[in-house]
Amino acid sequence: MRILFVDSGPDWRGGQYQVLNLASELARRGNEMVLVCQKGSALEARSRKGGLSVEPVRMSGDVDLLAWSRLGGIVRAFQPNVVHAHTGRAHAVALGAGLLHDVPALVVTRRVTSPIRRGFFGRLKYSRFVTAFVAISAAVAATLTNAGVPSDRIRIIPSCVRMRDMDEGGSADEVRSELGFSGDDLVVLNVGSLSREKAQEDILSVAQLVLQRGKRARFLVAGEGRLRQRLERRARELRVDPFVRFLGFREDVPLLMRASNVFLFPSTSEGLGTSVLEAMAAGLPVVACDTGGIREIVQDGFTGFLVEAHDVRSMARAVAELLSRPDLASSFGRRGRAAAQEFTFERTGASHEGLYAEIAG
């Protein structure tokens, strides 16, 4: 089968990780893949390095006639059985290209639970012009249903994690030494873009409460974003800055996870939570907010603790309990790793192949 992926993300985030690994898995399974991605993006560089066929296209907006034309030309040349768009902008550009050249089957993946806009273009994007939607969780599927998408055009196929990635990359002791931690330090890790919905400011309040309990805890935030200066300023205001490190973008997230004791994820809007899946795969107990699709992967009291969004006191109690009870943390971690093994790219690759065969005939 010939499959054309379209992704407009300029940066390397969880969605691009999913696209690259799914494309690689589908190629491994014998499909002919072409990946259209943002020109100069991290996904372009990584896809080329991985041996995938890449067509870079500058996608500057939803209504980008040049991008529509360029993608339409790629469709004409490649003659795919399926075009699969993986971001909101890619969704719009693929629709536009369909006006210029017939697209046999259009699939769109939605990864977020935010409400769908009801304007003219929003209605068009979620109309019959899309053959099928892939929702990464039941929570995302509900968002599509609420926007009027018929349930028979929605497939739930969760995001995945590569287990072997979580076991590679060196020694956890070495990264602890690099960060200046002693063997007695207890490390609480967060991974995510520094943006409002990720709610890292709550981590600072949790740090303050946990430190007041006398815990020898250190907090790491791995990720970059427009809120970094604000978060650093807030850490100073709360006087927790000696105990909180903003690491910026890191290539060695699996190693950071293996060097940590607890994964704290206060995000208030999450389609599923790829970072949470990765933490579980690394054997970390999780403290997360019960939002979006998080409850579909974290079992409260079994693989981690779920709390209400912005309830920093409950977060702090959960973190403190896991830091105080290594036996409980270890059991949560073992169960979480076992649960994460169900979320494989082999499984999602087969699910996507089944969907493509169904809609493309």
C-alpha cells in the first residue's frame, strides 16, 4: 500500500515522535511511505536520518495556496492509496490539496481534547471530506463526537512508546552525577513543553509543599517553551529555585527517567499523555492530573496517583508518599511498565493497516 503522511510541526514534540515511529513501522511492514513535513523541521531531519522518503513543504497557515498546490503535486506524483494528516494545519492543507487533486482516502489523527471550532472552515475540516478520524483516546473520540463527527468514522488507536528506547542511553548514575545529585537525593521529574496547559507552575507549588515536609527532593523540568522565564521567576519568588532545575530540551529523556524516583505531570489538557506512557515504560510511578485521556493509561492507586487539576496539595501528598515509601513506588513502577508494554508500535501499525485497507478498498 502507498501511504502519504502529512505533518506540519516545526519542533520535535510528542506528536512528531509518534509520526516518525509509526511511519517507520509501516515501512517495515512493507508499505511504501512518503512523509510530507514542514521544511527545515526536526521531523524532516530525523526522518531522513531514519531512511524514510521525505518531501519538505513550507506550510505557513491553514489557507496556504502554495502549500495546497505543492501537496497536490506530490499526491499526483505518488498516487497514494491513503493520505494521513497528523496535525491541525496538515489536516487543512490536505483538504486544500484535495480541491486540486482527487485524494482517494483522507485520514486525520486528532491528539487533543480541546473543543473544535464551529466556524465555516472548522465545519469543513470535520465534514464528509475526511474519510476517517483516528482519535488517540476515548476522551479525544468524545471531542470528535461532540463536534458532530459520526461514530462510524472514528477509530480509537492510542499513542505508543518504544520500550527499547527506555532501556538505552547509558547510566542513570552518570546523569545524576552530571546534575550534581547525591545518592540520597530524591528526584521528581516532569517532561513537557513549557506552556500553559502543561501547568508546570503547579510543580513549583508542589516543590514548596514537599520541601516543607522535610523531604530531600530535587525537581527537574525537561522541556522548552515560551513560559521558561516566567517559571524561573516564580521559582525564585517561592524560594524553591535551589531545588528546581529547568533543563531545556533534552535528547536523553529515557536516561533522566531512569535517574528519577517519581514522574509528576500536572497537565490540565491531554489527549493521552505520551510522556506519561514513557515514564511508565521506564518503571516510574506517576502522579498526574485526572484530565483527558490520562485515566485511560494510569490506574489510580495501582500504577500511580490521579488528582484533580491544580490541586497542588493533593499532588504534594502523593509525591511525598511515593518518596517516603520506596516499596510502593517500586510496585507502581513495575505495574506501570507492564501496562506500557501494551502500547507498542507493532500493534498500532497493524491497527492503522487495518483501517487503511478498510477505507481504501
